[in-house]
Amino acid sequence: MQERVYNFSAGPAVLPLPVLEEAQRDLVALPGVGISVLEISHRSKTFQMIIDEAEANLRKLMNIPDNYKVLFLQGGASLQFGMLPMNLLPAGKSADYIVTGTWSKKAMSEAKTQGNVRCVWNGSETNFDHLPTPEELQANLDPNAAYAYYTSNETIQGVQFPTEPEVGEVPLICDASSEFMYKPLDISKYGCIYACAQKNCGPAGVTIVIMREDLVNASPDNLVSVLSYKKMSDAGSMLNTPPCFAIYVFLLVTEWMLKTVGGIDKMYELNKRKAALLYDVIDQSNGFYVGHARKECRSLMNVPFRTANAELEQKFLEEAKNEGLISLGGHRSVGGFRASIYNAMPLEGVQKLADFMEDFHRRND
Amino acid sequence: MQERVYNFSAGPAVLPLPVLEEAQRDLVALPGVGISVLEISHRSKTFQMIIDEAEANLRKLMNIPDNYKVLFLQGGASLQFGMLPMNLLPAGKSADYIVTGTWSKKAMSEAKTQGNVRCVWNGSETNFDHLPTPEELQANLDPNAAYAYYTSNETIQGVQFPTEPEVGEVPLICDASSEFMYKPLDISKYGCIYACAQKNCGPAGVTIVIMREDLVNASPDNLVSVLSYKKMSDAGSMLNTPPCFAIYVFLLVTEWMLKTVGGIDKMYELNKRKAALLYDVIDQSNGFYVGHARKECRSLMNVPFRTANAELEQKFLEEAKNEGLISLGGHRSVGGFRASIYNAMPLEGVQKLADFMEDFHRRND
């Protein structure tokens, strides 16, 4: 087997090694089926079991109430940016967007092509290094909005809502792509929470949408069928051929979380430990490393930081790569470095990065 | 390794065994990269090489002219049913649809949600067992149509256009999902030819669109970005995260076609031999087996047939399964059986089915 390195990519991102090993073992022929999961009809009993079990595991892990539907869609978060207003923003209404970074900004911009949109708060002035206060939101939210939209974790800027924004009776829509299943949530607070899989729960190609039934049923009739939440839900996500393999790998990830990690509470504990390792190195570096996000809204998933001395950046990345620590370059809009330490990144990988950062500091101070 | 069976599913469908074996070998860590292709950033050099090589191989196999763009999209053919009129059917124009089976009927129905559509020909009266004559088309085509749309091979009814319908200067749009890359084509005859991968060239999750540049550039500005051909093309299919693994498997399939099969002419020869094996058994069965499509428009890809004695159907399917010949049930709208014998189905598999059919006939006449 090829030697594996620690992959800190923001997405597509690291997957649990046991998941990859199981997918590999069965790739040519699923046991008892005799063909690959890449070849299996979505109308077969075998695939129905795969998608049903994926949903059941997700419902168990996230304690999803019965009046919520689970959908497996294609097109990534970017297609949701369009589907949400197409389905949930009728003419004569407007939707509230909380803009805390690159992804919520994009979501708002796409929604504008489909209907009326209000920007409730925008953190661009400080390059999205913090979140709105509850008071700032209260002062600006529209109680008659069709929905209020936010991005719970901004992958690029590394700001993460510690808890859901309070939006009253307005349906709360959350893009959780880069934190999905990282900690327990009260799903009943959401109108919809969705995530593309390739950051925290699977490979690229499938997007998981959890939506309250009344919102699912609000889809207008005149949409292209695969863009209608209602039609996709009525067909059990199989109005057309779903992305079977990505759903299968998502199933394996949920099994890993249930059986190996031991559930979402355990996952959250581990995620807090991992993030603390890196933020401690940053905070104890006497300014050698500087985090991008303000401390009170730091992400447990994406840790963007830089060195005070920008000339050291290339050296850091090259030496890290030689240590088997890859994809640590920051997004160009923030610069420096970014360590994405999703659910599947093992503690050992984060410890190795923390050790490297300390050593690099020592050698270059 | 698990024993493999012959899979005649209409889609997702059989893949070449060497493709599955290569994907399996490298699934945990790509050689020289140290992480799985399921984990790799779409912004990495490695993935850029994968998508570039997939496109280059496709261009080579299908001899695609330079003024055509190649796109790798999500959402299956069903999303194309919507994207085509969204992008190419402006208000005040209409589009012509040739309805030869279930899939062109669906495409037309979806297009109606987006603009004006004319049905040029409809084969429903005889349950889609044949195609229009050139004269029937000429009499009804609109020379001012925004485009003329057809489905080159109807997966369910097994009717296949032997050559492109003549539509003059109107851009010809072709859903080639269940025959893509089965024979050489003159791409310059098409405005657009597209296919979901899961029938003839890969796993579910990626749709390949080949479109003439002037049509790509016709996308209106007010579309959701991932639904705009122009924006997706300008971004090299990576406006957002593409379905990386499905594109990687598509690359492996194109490599298999180039190196193992020896090109698309060889593929076509093999496809003709395979189809002849089954149609010969049907035609020499003295009416024991009855094909669905009329002889002159029989598909080389999907062979729907039934037994004159419907009571034998369940027995046929069970005995076939015991012989390792699976997914032979016909679609409910046609009944009986359907053998999908796509590019990746080996000659040996078709020979085994033909032998079984003869033997079953002998034992049940």
C-alpha cells in the first residue's frame, strides 16, 4: 500500500482511513452482490438498503425529528444557493442573509438572481474576522422574511457560530458544509440545514439537505423537477439516478462515526481537543503566529493563521510537506496558512502539525 | 476477491473490470500523492491533470472540433432537461422536440416549465417502437426553432437513431446518455451532445456536455451560476467542486477505450457483434422471443424483448440469475426483459446470455 500523508485540505478533504479501506475492499464486487457499488442500479434492493441506512444513521447521529425530511442531492452547496430561493422565496417576499464570509456572500449573490434579498449584516470591513452580536442581528432582521440564511462555519475565514442566531419565527436556513456532524445540534431550531459532503462527511458529489416538512412542501409546481425539494423528497431522492457511490461512502462515514468514534458527542470532544492543540500553539507563540478570526468566534474546523514574517510562508509550506503535512496553504483572500481539521483528521495528524509549528517557530524566531 | 456476475442493468451499469481494478488499487492513496482521489482538492495539480486528461482523451476518442467546449457537470440528464431551455431557449422563441420514448418525453415535459416547446413527432401510439422518417421530420420541423432536441438511443424502448436527424441550420441537441462513445460521430453536426456517465462511460454523478462555443456563450446573465453553461465553461467545469471521483473513473474508462479496446472504431465493431448475438437468437426463435423495437431502428445498446408466453418471465429471470446473468427485467412500461449491453459488457457476457436464451427456449418451447 502507498504511504499516506496528513491532508489538511479545506475540501475535498480527508476521509477516515477505515472508510477508505472498506470502500477499497469491496470496490470490484460488493459481498453477496457480485458487482461494484459503482455499477449497481439505484432501483436495486441493495442500493435502497444503502440509501435507507445512510438516512437512518444520519437521523440517529443528529437526532433528527420526524417532521424533517432528509434529501441526498447533487450540485454542491452552490446549487443550494439557487434552489433555496427558487423553492422558498416567492415573489412579494424577501429573504434575510447574514454575511460572515466568502460562502454566505456567494449564497446571497446567487439568491439575488432569483428574488428579493436583504443583507442583515456584513463582516467584509474587517475581512470577515468576526460574527454579528445578537443585538446587531435583532436590530436588522425582518420578522416577515421568507427565511433567514447564514453559514455556520466559514471555511475560508475560519469563523464559526458557537450557537444558532436567534431569528424568531422566521425559518432559519443554515449552510453547514464545513462543519456538518461536528457536534450535536437541536435540529428543531432549523428550517433547513444542509451540507455538501466533501468537507466533513464524504466525497464530492452529494449534498445532504435536512428540511422541515412544511418547507419541503412549499416548492412551487413550475420548477424543473430535480430542482424541486418537494419532487425530490416525494421520490426519496431518486427522481433520477442519485450519486450512488458518494452516498455509499457517506454511509460508511456514518457507520464509522457510530461504531468507531462512538457517536456525535465523542466526535465533538475530539474536535475540541484537536482545535485546542493548534490555537494553543498560535496563542503561545508571542505573535510569531497570528490567527485570522477573533478568539470568540474561532472555528474548530478551519484554522487560518499566518506568520508575522510573510517571507517564511513558502519555507513553512515546503518543510511541512516534507514532514507529510500537506495542503496547508491559506486561501488567497486571507493569505498565510489554513489547517482544516475536519472530523476525519486524526488527533495524531493535528498533534504532528502542532509539533511542527512549535519546532518551526523555534528555528525561525 | 468476490466473484463477479454479468450485469445487464440499464444504468448505473457495468464498468470495465480493469477500470474497477485500477480504481481499487489506488483508492486509499494515489501513487506519488499519498491521499485518496476521494480526498484530493479539486484545486490541486493532481486533480487538474485528471480532468485535463479526461477531456483530452474524450477529444481524441470522439474527434471533437476545437470550437466545441467539454463540460463535466452534476445532476444527470434530468438537470440538462432544465439547463438546456434555461440557457438556450429565450422568450419569443420555441424549441422542437422529437419524442421517441420515455426520455425524450421527459425532456420535453421539463422544458415546458422553462419556455415554449413544440412536439415535432411523437411515437407514443405504438409504445415507441419506431422512429420518425426523414419526411415526417421535414414536414414538421420549425426552421426558426431555438434548437431541435432528440434522444439518440431510448434506453427503455431500445430504439436508436442510425444517424442524426436532418434539421438544417437549427442547432441539434442530442441526449446520448445510453450510447455515448459507442461509435464514431461527426460532432460538427451537433449544437450539443451530452450524456450522463452511468450508462455507457462511468459511474453516476457526472454528466458530460459537448457544446458548440457560440451556444455556450449564449447563456443569459441572470442564471444561478452552476446552471449557466457559460459560467461553468469559463471556470473549466470548476466554478464549484466538481464530482471528482466520477470524473476520475471516467478518465480511467477513456484510457481503457484508447489502450485496451483500441479506439472508438474497434468499440463500434465489438458493439455490433454483441448486439447481433442477441438479435439473432430473437429472430431465430420462431416467435418464442419477441423484440420490442422494429428491426430497422433496433438499439445496439439496450435490447428489450419478451417471451410470447408471459408466464415464463419469472422463471427466465430466476434461472438467468442462477447463471450469473443479472438485472435482466424489462422496464414496467415495456415489460418482459431488457439486456443492456453497453461498451463495458464483455463479449463473453453477451455470448453467455445468448446461449442461455437458446437453452431456455429449447427447454420451454
